Amino acid sequence: MGALRWMFAVLATLCCSQWALANAKGFLEKAVPLNVIATTPTDLMTTEEPLIFSGAATITVCASETHERWRQRRTSVIALGSDFGGKDLPENLVPFFISQPELAVGRFRWVTTSIARWDPVNSWPPDARVTLQWNRDLKTYGDSSEVLDWDAEATLPIGIPFDITTPDVEIHTPPLTMFVHGVASDMAMDLTDNHWEASTGLKDDLLPEMPPDGKIVMEFSFPVELAAVEKAIKIVEVRDDVRKATEFRAKVSKCQSLRYSAAKLESNSNDEATCLTVSIKDGVLERGVKYEAIFPQGLRYNAKAGALTKEISFHFYGLRNFRIPFHPKIDIGGMTLRMWLPHGLASGTSVNDLKGAFSLTENSKNEEMPFEMSLESKGVMTLTAQFKPGAEYKISVNGDPNIRDGFGLPLESTAANILAEEANPYIAFFQSHLYVIGYDNENKIVQTDYQMVHMVWFAKGVRKVTLYLTRISDGKPYSDAALVAMRRKDDDELDYYDEDKLEHVKTFTTDAGGMVEFSPPPCVMATWRCSDYVYWVRKEKTNNMFSAYMSPTNPQERIELAGRLVLDRKVVEPGDELKIGGFLTQREGSSVLPFREAKHLQISTWLEGRRRAFGAFIDPQYGTFTATVKIPKDVDPGEYRLSIELEGPKFDLYLSQSYVIGRPRVPTATLTLITPPWVKPNATFEVEVQASSLLGPFVADAEMTLEWKVQGNYGKEFDENVEILRTNSTGGLSYTIDLANLTRPAVTGEMVEISVTWIGPTRERIRERATLRIQPTNMAVKLHRSLSTDLPNIEFGGWVSVTRTTEIGVIPLEGFPVSLELLSFPDSVDISDENEIRAQLSDPTHDGNFPVKLEKKCTALAGVPESQIKCRFQLPKMGHYGFRACAFDSIEDYTACSVDLLGKTLEEFTEKYVRVP
């Protein structure tokens, strides 16, 4: 853990004892060796392993002496005010040296006459291996040392040398790291209209692929010298995991941009860079063969860094085979299937040639069905057919040596299964599925045997609507039905059955497959509500009309927004101005354009207990905006947040950034709060606090304010406690929290929030916080439903993840056995208190005391989609249900569960979604 802390900051305070008195009269007779007695962190004194430095880590040395007859005294090393200049200190005034100073360039400064600080000029370079060597010839200066509560008879001689027995310290820095952005290829981009991607493809494709003009785009954590890298890099062929002796010559160039265009990636400068491209200078890569680009261990990639301590490599392959990259099981929610052509088509190959190799079959009929194919672009092909919701299909591609891709490779066979999905009742953006509600002879609302699927899709900017009417009992289509489409006339509340408030759009007759299709006419009103549609199914039966309706959230063609909010600084002083900027973009097809749907936006922040808003204009040419926030002079220091919220009929976007109001200065003290990562509901546990001062050990008997409370589910807080505590002689304290004595028992899923506040040596406010999850075991289960539905006979699944909380963090347990259960409640169960129901179901041992019925159970593996996709559930009828996922923790002998509640009674469904005429 000490090494991890050194990766962020190294701040050593060396408190040393120098002299001791020999007799009771207090006369100074002999020198006592100067030793390191305290460091921050303690690893500097205790470790025999090298310490890890990174970033702009600094080192601070405090020269002081202590004695049993006085509490503390400081020893001056330089004269007061002698280190105000900008020149480097001479060697006789620095407390330590660093071997190989070219790898650790920095400057010493005596911030007081007894405290020296060393700061690196730049960040520590990677792969450095240096030694911190104490300057044992450093001497004290003068006889004006500050003495606190000391014996007046004591004296201090001048020029006493350091006699440090602490050993020198090895310092290592993290190794150079490389991130591969991918492979760039102008040829592949031109062949696919910019739809090529080197690392995407079928499961058994050998990726990433390297076209003949390909360039590997890689970024390093530290600048590397191009000439040194090009000379040392090796590109070798790998067969059966064995590297062959044959090497390819590589060309290394400097990146000019990270855009994936090979022509724009290169620069001819032969200096150093963090972004490089690597290409094959000569030779041809074979199809289906693995290659590796190797940066060998010991490579001196920069004179300002160490030699590479560990080999870095990246593997790639020759061109992939020409196949249509189907997913093995395709779920489709419309009439169009889009397919990717990874290399496009050869100049002599047409889409009709490719169509001849395709076949599409509906599984239930086992006969081929008609379809149309077209090229959306060079790299994207579409297939359009009359896919019926709930039906399964098989699509096959037969290999043909005469059909070739853009690189001249022949077409190979592929196949996949297609499932035309049933629709989600509450997500109307793409499609909706609902039951037909009618009336019986007594004019009461009943659920009929009919259901309707409503699909909305866009073709070249024109909205299309497809309706599909079927019977629930046998799934057969409802043909020759009279279907009436109506929409609201005005801005009044939508009434599904009042014809006076509805505008007739069109009357249809369903075909043999129970389907109709139409394009809704444009809205006349200047409001998006005119897109709310009602569909009636007219069927005479004992003089009653059966009706169907659509949810009022009929879809709109949405605008996909993205943006960035930027502050000129993160810390702003009271009374100052905070400059804000940013940009907004919108996507149109494959293009990203400046946002132009609004001319201005509003930026808001909470200051002094109220919301303050600032307007900003959006530049329509670039989508950029700027604004200025004036910070009041008397505002309380602390962390605040700026936010932008855009909302309209076709778009919505939320952006936010945090900032701090205060007066920035170098911290003079640190506070550490140590807690367990999790606790049991009735646990008793210790909280440890450690205070450290960077000005010297002024941390004894320091007053600390410790606050803790339990954060209940749904934001309810209880058992708030405030304790005033004091530290011991070393700046530490401990406090015990007993959850067994709460005003009410804690339950799984709740949180213990702890904060410690200390007014430091220079009156600065220092606060540390910690949040502990209450759970019976350190294992946690999370359950997400694949489909949000409360209606019966609609299939859904669950995605389950299992994690274990340890001292080093949260570890996912992929492949851990889990069980998924669908539980039903009798109508007599009161479900108003969902918190109580979740708590009961979260403990399977309570099932015997709680009236639930197991409808279905399935076992799967956490985090493994192939296993969890087999577990499918559906509600058998209207009512209330629980969906539960559980995993058994053999270490704690406890079953951890996650619970989701779903389902509605027919009365609840009617009250919420049906307006009675």
C-alpha cells in the first residue's frame, strides 16, 4: 500500500535528534547521532524494497532535535532569508542527492531555515532506477535555533554535521506504457465509405487485421525518440505461439492527429513523440497469419528516461476472409436488416450478384421468402422483408469464388438465425405492444383475445407505421379487421373514446397476415402532441365496439446530442469570475454537425442557497457557447456544481461540471480515515483517524469532529451522531460504532456515512469522508431485467452480476453460480411498502414466513451472457410478482440476493392506462 501511495505523492518529514545532555546540570558534552525517527509515509524508514515514485512527487526534509528535558527544538541549517534567490543550492546545503540526476531533474528550496523541499522540474520519467543518497556532510548553521520549553542552561554549538544512520533508498518509477488506438488504412476506408474497423468482426475472425497500407496507431505514456524506436522495433511472424526468426522492416512515423486516416497520421519530423504509427516497410502479410510488433526489453527510448524494463508487444493479422459478419442469433425489431461489408465489394461485383448468394427462410413454413437488397453505402448493405413479430427466420449466404470483396478475396459461407422481436409495451420509441381493451354486455371494461404490435420506423426521413393484430390465445393473425387510426385534435387531454376530440386519419383493413402499414400525415398544430394516436378495432358483437389504443408517448424522430462543458479552472476565489465554455453537436446519419435546434441555453448553479442562472448564446456555425459566472464575495467555501439542461420535442441533454470556491494554497496537514470496506447489519466496528502535520508534529491532542449516520433506502436518514474527539500523542484516534443499538435495525443495502473534520495547524478546514455498505456478506448481487413489462405472456430475462468487496476494491466474480426466480404474491399481500417486501425477499430464509409462490426457477452463471440468455420468464397472469437473483457465499454461509418487483392487477392497469368513457 505504501508503494501505491508513493505513486501519487511522496512527502517525507524527517524529524531528527542531534544532541543529548550528559548530566543533571544541563551542560552539553557530546554529540548524539542524527537519525530519522519519523517519515510520511512510514515506508521510507521501514521498507527494504524500492519505493515507487510517479507524477510530480516531491520530497520534504525537516531537520529537528528532541530531548527528554524539552518537548521540541528546531535546528537551523541555513541563515534566515538566505534562500530567496532563484539559483540552485550548492551541494553543501542539500540534504540528499539522487543518483543519475539526468533522470530526476529537480530543485531544492529551504522553505524555512530547517525545512527543505525538493520538487521535480517535470514529472518523474518512466523506467527510472535511481538511489536517494543522504548528504551526511550537511551541517547546522548558527546558534539561533528555535527552542520550545527547554532548559535555559542548555547551549547548542555551531556547525554540527548530520550523522544519519538511515540507509539510502532505492527509487523506481513505473514502466513505460503503450495504448494501441487501432489500425488505420486509407484503402479500407475508401472501399467502405469510412465504415471499416480493424478490430470488429466475427468471433472466429483473426483481428485486428492489417491491410497492405495499414498503420498501427499507438500512444505512449512518455515521449519516445523515433530513430531509436525504428532501429529497435521488431515485427515477426508467430506460428503455434512461437516467434519465427524472419523479421519485417518497420517504418515509424510521428502522429499528427489521432483521426483514422493514414495520410493525416504521419509527419516527417524525426524527433520524439508520444503518438506513433508503425507500418511494414517491405514484405507482404499473409492472410490468417499472426504477427507481433515488439519493443524489446532494454530499449533506451529516450535519454531522459530509463531503459525499458519490460518488453512491450502488440499482435495483429493479415487480411480477414470475405464473410458477411452475422451475429449467430439476430434480434430484429423492424422490416430492415442492415449488414456490414468489412472490405466493400470489388469494382466488378454488384449488389444483385451478392443477392443471388443469399436465402431467407421462415422456420415455421420451411420455405424461402422474398426480400430486397440494396447498398446504403460501400460498406453497408440492407435487406428488407416482411418480418412478422415473434416469428423466427434463417438467413444463409453461400460461398462463391466469383463474388469478391474490395481486396479481391472470394465470398465464403455464413448463416444466422433471426428472431423478429415482440415489442416492449412501455418503450414506444421504436415499437409498442399492447392489449386490446373492450366492453362486455354490461358495458364493463374487459381484456379481449386480441393484441396489437405497433412499430414505428423511418425510411429516408419519412416516418412509417406498421400495425400487426393477432389473437392472444393461438397467436394467429387477425385478418380482415377494420382498423381506424385517429389522433388528438387539440392540446386538450387525450380521450381515447371521445370522437369529438379525435381527428380521423385513416381506415384500414388488415391483410391475411393481420398487418397494415401507413405514413402518418404531418402535424397541423404547432405542438408535438398531434403525434398521439388512437387505434380502434371495429367489430360488431352484441352491439358493442371493441377498441384498442396507443400510449400517448408516440415516438418522434430523435436528435442525438453530445457536448462538453469546460471551466477555465477548477478552483475559484470568492468575488472572482469563472469563465465557462463548451460546444454542442448533433448527429445526422453518419455526420456530426454543430447543434442548431436552439439559439441559446441556460447555465445554472446553486450559490448561497438559491439557484442562479446565466444565459449563453449558441453559435450556429460551430455549436460553441461561452458565459461568465460572477462568484459572490461572501459565499461559503466548498464544492459546487454547474449544469446545463437542454430539453425539446426532439432532443434532451444534461451536462455538468463541479468546481470549488476557496483560496488555494499548499496544504499544511493531512487527515486519513480508515474504515472497513463493508459491515454487517448488526456489526460493531472500529473507525481509525490519523492526523499528520507537514509543519512538524503538532498533532497531539487535536480536536476532531466525527459525524456518522445511516443512509436508509430511498434516501431516508436516521441515527445521526456527532462526536467531539481528541487525538493521542501521535495524532491518532479510534472510535467504535455499534449498529446493534440503532433506533431501528439496519437492513441490507443501506449505507453508513462517516465524516471527520479537523481544523488544522494553520486553521484550515480538513475533512475526510467514507461510505460503508451494510450487507450480510462481502458478496453483492445485482439484477437487471432485459425488458420492463408488467403484462403477462411477454418474455423477459435477467442480467446478473456478482462482486466481492475486499480491502483492495470491488472484484467481479464472473462465472459464479446464480439462481433466478419468479415469485408471485397472493392478492391479499399489501405491496405499498416496497422497502419491506424487498427486505423480506432478499433473505430466502424468510420465504416460509412470507406468502410467496415459486412460479419458475433457473440457474445461470454471473457475467456470462451465453448462460443467462437461456433463462427466460413471463408473467402467467395479471398480478404482483417478485424477480429474484441469488448467489450462495460459502465463506460467510449466507445467500446474497437482489430483488426486483413487477406486475400490476387488471384494476391497476385499467386505472393507469385506460380512460373510461
